[in-house]
Amino acid sequence: MDHDDLRHWSKRAADWAHDYHRELRDRPVRAPLVPGAVAAHLPASPPDGAEPMERIWDDFTRIVPPGMTHWQHPRFFAYFPANAAPASMLAEQLANAIAAQGMIWQTSPAVTEIETVMIDWLRQALGLAEGFRGTIHDSATTATLSAVLTMREAALGFEGLSKGLSGGPVLRLYASAETHSSVDKAARLSGIGQDNLVKIATDGRNAMKPGALADAIRADLDAGLKPAGVILCAGGTSVGAFDRIADSIEVARTFGLPVHVDAAWAGSAMICPEFRALWEGIDGADSIVFNPHKWLGAQFDCAVQFLRDPGPQIRTLGLRPVYLETAGQEEITNYNEWTVPLGRRFRALKLWFLMRAYGLEGLRARIRNHVAWAGELRDALAALPGVEIVTEPSLSLFTFALPTEEATADLLARINDDGRVYLTQTRHRGRYVIRVQVGQFDCTREDVICVAEVIGDLL
Ligand SMILES: *Cc1c(COP(=O)(O)O)cnc(C)c1O
């Protein structure tokens, strides 16, 4: 295959993609397969000779779509969305066509400079204070790991990087019990250790208790341990919990601790000023992560981390060997120095296309609809016999259950076997519940109300 062939097949792929998206509503949302069903279609060994593209294409259309869970399906209400707005998909196509590696400024100035401007556009869109800078990571997990590694090094006077961790003080991190497992992973991978991530109790609204945070830090100090930082939750994955950001940051400040806020899902909603009360005090954070690849519409992957002062993170993660220097440009921004991997995709292009093609008003209108429709759906489900709303909507996420765990799990299995909609589960305060999040880029009110129809049919 050469670039002339690529042109031919790209056009075919564009037509295929159009049909795929047009007919998406008629497919079962979740792949109705058992493990091994897809692999059984593939030969065990690679081909020695070249195969005709026609045959590869046929296998793709035969094997792959039925083996997919359709994340762009308008009736996907599971997990959180991974929206790919058409304009962002177009930008991804163009970035793929150029296929650059944007590890330093010199390796593609447009990759770095558009990223810098897009971070500032997003800062303004979210209503964050001037002065926040930032970068784009592959995932919120990487951003949170970067923030925690920076907390570790700041606590160690940046000596862990050279001396390692053995013999040093025992570092401690603090987070609410509602934070995502990526915080646990960061504690593990940073060498701080899971046992040194202190999960602070939450109140009736699922927010970390600032008083309990202060008590935990004080107890650790008394025991001779070294607090390193606090991770707050702005829109938890399980039930959408929000910590009291301003109060919690005030506690952290009292002890001189840096604060990272995980707003991976809910950050997108902050383009709407009316939701910003949920993370009031956010300008006091040192680091904030949010995923435009979730609710906003930037095709996966695109996780944005805002930093009040990028200095400590660059000092922690940045290396500039001679072969990565740009002659005469010591002050240049090289975003690989802000994150874990060296290689970087051109992710800013899709943000540029996304914000321009829909405008912030177009993006806000979608999020407002999702929140309003989630409220309607909550009421429709509450009216069904035996259904109990367990957690009220946090933005567009709520949970419900039937009277017993067995009945709830059985209902969820039947909903997903039915295929018209897709929901997933969580456990809240010991109770097995079904989550509903509304956030698909092109879903309609009818798609959302369909959840109540399906459940009404199955009860
Ligand atoms: C999705 C999510 C994450 C992890 O996101 P990745 O980008 O997949 O690593 C972390 N925190 C919260 C609150 C999330 O919703």
C-alpha cells in the first residue's frame, strides 16, 4: 500500500464511517460476545506474504464492528462518555495524516504553540484564574501520577530523583474515599505506597470532611511522618462526589501542602458558569486535571492538566539531554518535560477544531441538555415500581437500585443483554447500584427517556 492507495482507501473509510455513525442507533450498544469470540476469527500467526487490501477490508467490516462496544452510540449511558465530536475526528484525521511526533518545540512548532494557546482557551472557558498554564497528557491517570510525583519530590527537596526513596522520610498523601483508582495507582507507582495514601471520611453529601483532613495530617506529623500533598475530587467516578474545594484547600494551605484536583469528568461542565459553584475555590489548587476526551467532545485521548506553577513539575519530570536540545533556545517550551512520556501526539489540533466548530455556546448547550435530561430521567425512573434513587443527580450522573442486590444485578444484566441502552454498576456505601450518566455528544431527549422505557419493559 502506498499513498495513492491510501487516498483511495481513506475515501472508502470516510464513506464507511458515515454509514457506521448513521446506523449506530440500530446496533446493540454493548458487544454481545463471550471472551475469545473475536480472537477466534484471527489466524494464530502473521502472514509471510502481502495480502490484498480488499481482503483486509472485508475482514475488518466482518469482524470488528460486531466486536465493539459502541462508545459513540447515542444510548451509551455507562461509565463516562468518551465523546468524539465530528470536528475533533476530522482534526485527528489531519494529525494522523501528518503523523508528527511533537516531543519538543523543534520537532513541530505548531504542536507546541497550538497546545499553549488551547490550554489558555480552555482556562478561560472554565473560568480559571489568569496565570494557570498547563499541558495535554494522554490520560488523567498520567496527569495525576505527574502531580503526585511532583508532590513527592517537593516534599523531599527534589532529592528523591537522585538518591531514591530508601532511608528518606515516610511520605503521606490524603484524598477522599471517593477519589478514582488512578489516585491509588499514583500512590503505588510514585513509591509513596498505597498504605501511605490516607482516605479521609466523607460526609452525607459524599464530600471529604475538612476537619477530618486536618486531624489526619496533624496525627501524621505527631507520628513523625511527612505529609506530601492532598488530592481532591471534583466529580467522582462512582456517584459524582464533590469535595468542598475551598475548605479543603484552606486546610492543605495551613500545613503548606500542595493540592491536586481530579475533575476528569466534571471539568467539562465548568464551561457553564452556573455549575462552577460546585468547585468554588478551585483557583487555589496547584494542579487540576480534566478530560476534554470525556464529556466535552475531543476524541480520546486528551487529558488537560492546569498548573499554577509548572516549575516543580518540570523540575521533577524534565530531562534535556544534548540530543533533545534546540540550539540557541534554552527558554523554549518542551512539553515532554511536563509529563511522563517523551513522545507526544498532536492532541491540541482537535481542541482547536472542537471549540471553533461548535463554539463554547454549542458545547454548553449540550451539557445543559444532558443535565436537564438526566433530571427528567431520574424522575421517570423514580416513578417505576420498586426503583429507588440511591444518589441524586450530580450534574448528569445518578444511581438507582431495586430492593435487593440480586434483583439489581439481574436487572442490569437484562438491560445490557437487551442492547437498546448500556448502563454500568458501582457500589455506594456498601450497596450495589446501577449508574446512569447522560453525556453522549449527539444524544437526544428521546434517547435518554428510552432508559426508562427499557427498564419499564423489563421490570
Ligand atoms: C475517568 C476518570 C479518571 C481516569 O481517566 P483516564 O483519562 O482514563 O486515566 C480519573 N478520575 C476521574 C474522576 C475519572 O472520571
